[in-house]
Amino acid sequence: MSAARKPSMLGDSLAQVGACGLFLLQVLGTLPRSVRHFGETVRQVWFVGAMSLVIIMTCGLFVGAVLGLQLYDVLSRFGSAAMSGTVVALALYRELGPVVTALLFAGRAGTSITAEIGLMRATDQLAAMEMMAVDPLAYVVAPRFLAGIVAVPLLVCVFNALAILGAHVVCVSWLGLDNGTFWSNMTAAVDVHTDVLNGVWKAVAFGAVCTLIATFNGYTTAPTSEGVAYATTRTVVLSSITVLALDFVMTAFLM
Amino acid sequence: MTQQRRSYQIGTGLFILLGFAALAYLATQTTSVANFSQGESYALKARFTNIGQLKLRAPVKLAGVRIGSVESITLDPAKLDAIVRISVDKQYAEIPDDSAAAIFTSGLLGDQYVGIQPGGSPDMMKDGDEFVLTQSSMQLEDLIGKFLVSGSPQKPANGQDAPADDKSGSAQPPKP
């Protein structure tokens, strides 16, 4: 029994990946039709993006502050505390900003998307929409998918800006690094294309992946309360793994 | 319902504006874009036998204050030395024309920049002028090589030491 179970688990995960890919194609196919539901997309940008601002801003502030604190301490051992601002900015723009934001986004918005769509499935609302000739892919899934792609890069920018502010507060106001040194070293080393914009491209990809996983898990959930709970958990787990793995791959390509 | 939808739309618009404002802030204030001089500038030229790791847009400093940036680095095919064009902000127009340009390294292993040591001439440099006195970048490998030769345990003869010193100071202005 257990010997027969292992290959079937592998087959199950493969089937999941395949189903997720087909789901993505279906969603992409409905994008032209979902233009009619533009208002719904705006509402979702508000819901997954603007409502995540508080957690993103708070976390950004603290991530930047702790980065500034740690780097100032470590770099001053090598007599290069002046580079703290540079290292904070590069680490944030290239890696931490997009990745931490995507993980927070998966926890804050991905779960609620999965739970919402999952409950629609469990309470047969999706079937009711089909009865009324409303394509749930175009009305429910596509707006959320688009909203994720729009919202995550914007959230990453806000996160980065707040993190720089946090690092500035710690390094300059608290630890006494010179203000001009902090900014001039940063501006000398950070490039718009290779650092800032590459981070934004990463954010676009993470936004697409996170919302794809969230909507797919919600859409294909088992129509029970247990199924919805399981799908929500799986959204967080899969999103986190995929974001971190994709981050490695994208870094390798973008560098 | 319409009232509610309208407030959603306004909030979403504000959120998108905030995001783009953050992006604009990051792109213009914390990157090298911020270093492009906004005001008028004038160009100066300097020849170096070796520029080391000097890069485009590297800062140009006088007394440690940033006054401009490196605009282009080209090789003179005839003299086989590097011509570095720098653009200096118009507000720093008072640079004596016997000033020296040198390539320094910020910190021990930091980025390289062009440092200008002001001279005492009453005449000031004009657009397109060239620095007469320049000092190339210090190559760490050369320094280590010299140190290994001069600092070897078997106390080298005086004759061996002198050329090494000579080489470092040949036809170059003394450091301030």
C-alpha cells in the first residue's frame, strides 16, 4: 500500500502543476473579456493592494531599521560603516524588498483570495454564476489576478521607500552616521536599471505567481469547510516556496 | 452602492499614486540619477597614464566636496594614455589653472574618484581646459610588489631601494 502510494503522490503533484498551468492559460484567455469587469479589478486592487499598505509599511520600516542596525555594526568592524546605506539599499532593491513583500502579500492577500473563492465554490456561488452565463474565471479570478500584478510592484516600492527611511533613522539619527555620507554613498552605488527596476520586474512576477496560486487553490478547493482550510494553508506554503525558488532563478537571469 | 464603488476607486487611485510616488522617489533620490548635475556645467580634460578602476559618473571632488562627475573616458591612440573628460558644476568656476588632478580611492578598497588639488595661480580654468599636472591611480599590486621588494628580510642594498622610490614619484606632483 505504502509502496503504491508514493508514486501516486508524485503523480498528484505533477497533475497539480499541470492543472495550475492550464488554469493560468484559461485565465489569460479570459483577460480580454474581463475588461468589462474593470470596476471589479479596481475594487480588488483596493482590497489586495491598498488594504495591505499598513502591514507592508510597518514591516518595511522595521526591516530597514534592523538592516541598518546590523550592517552598521558589522561594517564598522571593518571600518566601512559609511557603506551602510549602500548595502541596505542594494540588499533591499535587489532581494529583500520583492521577496519579503511577496511573502507578506501571500499571507495577507493570498489567503483571503483563496478563502473567498473557496467559499464561493463551497457554497455553489461559482456554479450559480455559470447558470447566469457569467464566467467566474472572467468575473472572479481574472480581476484578482490582474490586481495582484498591479499591486505587488507598487507595494514593493512603498516597502523599499519605508525601509530606506527606517535605515536612515537608525544609521543617521540614532547611530550618528553622517547624513551626507549615507546618501552620497548610496547614490554613487545604486543604479536605476540593474537595481531598482530589476526589483520591480521581480515584483511583477511574484505578484502574478502569488495570485495565480491563491486563485487556483481557491477555485479547485474541495467544497467543504475542511477543504477551504486546507486550500488556504496550501496557498501560503506553495506561494512561499515558489517565490523563493523563482527569486533564485530570476536573479540568475537578471544579473 | 455607487457611492461605495466611488470611494473604492478614489482609494485605489490614491494607492496607485502612492506606489508610483515611491518608485519615483527610489529612482531619483537614491540612485545615480540623483548625481546628474541639474544646473549648468563646464567640461575639463585630464590625461592619466593609468586610470585604474575609474568609472563613468564617478565623482570629482575638491577638498572632499563633490563638484562634478566623470563624463567620458577615452584612449588617446597617439599618446596611448587615457583622456578623462569631467564636467564641473558652473557654481564651482573658481579652479586655478595650475591645479592638479589625481585619481584616489575612497577608503582602502572603495570606489575611485578624481580629486582636484587646487593650485595658486590667479587665472581660473575655462571650459575645455586640460589639467597640466595629473597623478594616475595607485595600483594596489604595484604597491604590494614594492612593499615585498623593499620590506624583504635580507635588507636590500640602497641602490635597490632608490629606483623603486623614484618610480612612484616620477613627474608627478606630491600629495598634499
